[in-house]
Amino acid sequence: MVVLALDTTVRSGSVAVLRGGDVLVERVGDPLVPHGRRLPGDILAGLHEAGLTVADVELYGVASGPGAFTGLRVGIATVQGLAFAHGRPVAAVSALDALAHAALSHPRTGAGTLIAPWMDAARGEVFSGLFEVAEDSEVRLISIEGPAVASPDATLVRWQAWLGGRQVIFVGEGALTYRNRIEASQGDRADIVAVAPAIAVTIGRLAAGLAAAGGAGPPHAVRPLYVRRPDAELARERRTGTAPHAG
């Protein structure tokens, strides 16, 4: 199966083309050029490099979020348009799930290790998730906490009961940005890996797994995972006086 995977949750983003689990192409975007100006050019260039065309793609995988609203919309809309035009299914993958799976290759990862993907959410906050590595017949991830957004300190306090003295691997650009907060909280129990690893390849492999399990669907069914509500929506509520009040 030929899979084309796309991540636009971070400014650079990435595109990958895979066939049967083998990586044919992986391209990381230019963070100085907005996604709207790069796509679908990056996709077509990646397919050309792999010796393929859009018609050869059998499955699309796309990062559904969390991330910057504009980037998510551009990435999802691009994949939806291509998939709709060629009658192909789409599998949506959380960027936090992809980061956690990418961290499984870390040499200190073993059964019982916690993996904490952190994405920079701006405003002094991080998008986060928390996973535990389980190892039985195969290595797999168990979700302890789903996607959330909060300050680094609030996130670490919320996780205190889970972290204890356990080995924790933090991954993603949010982990690099707030490395000092993590080190102050966890000391030498935490490994901080990768600035912001390109995750399109991981998204492609997870998408293939979802498709095999019946988890891929029509393009229109893809929904962005925002976690935090859009600024425009909050501003509209403030203007109209419909924002919810505490108490």
C-alpha cells in the first residue's frame, strides 16, 4: 500500500511517502514559508521524488492536531481535496500520539517508561499527552492522559501522582522550550529527546495500522483536534457578550 502522510502541526511540518512500511521519501518543510504557500507543492515534489503520482496514493495520513489553527486547516484541507478527487480514504492521527511513538526508539525506553510529548502551544503553554510503554508480545503505548493544554508547571503538577520517581521521556519542541522547568521538576529522572522530530513517517505508519483495523474513512470525516478553542471564536463571544461566566 502506498501511503502519503502529512504533518502541518508545527511551522516546518513534514511530508512522507511510504510503501508497505518502507520509507520512500521524507521531506521537512521550510519553517519560514507558511504551509499555505508550500502545499500541495511539497506533496507533489515528494511523490515525484518517489517516482509516483497522486493517482498512485492508496491511503492518506494526516496529523489532526493539536497545533496552530491555520496550519491544521491547511494540512487537513489539502489532504481532503486530494483524497476526494481520487476516491481515497484518510486516516487522522494525533500529533501527540505520533511524537510518543517516535520516542519509542530512544535507547532508555523500556516497559513501564513514561513518554510525555510536549508541543509548544504559545502563550506560555504546552499541548501535552502522557503515555506508558507496555511490553507483552510487542511494544505498545497505553494512554494515561489524553490531549490537554496548560502551562508547563501546571502540567507537571497535574502529573505528579503518575510521575513519582519513574523514568520519563519528554519529546517535542515544547520539551525543548521548557527544558529548564522539566529539569527542575524531574531532575535526572527525565530524558528530553529531540527538538521537534519530523513525524510524517510515524503518521504514515500509524495511518496504515488504523486503515488495517478499519480506522480510515472518507475525507469529509476528518476533524481537527484543536484542544484549545480558536481565538476568533473567543473574540466573537467577547464582542457579543456570550462568553461563559464563572460561577
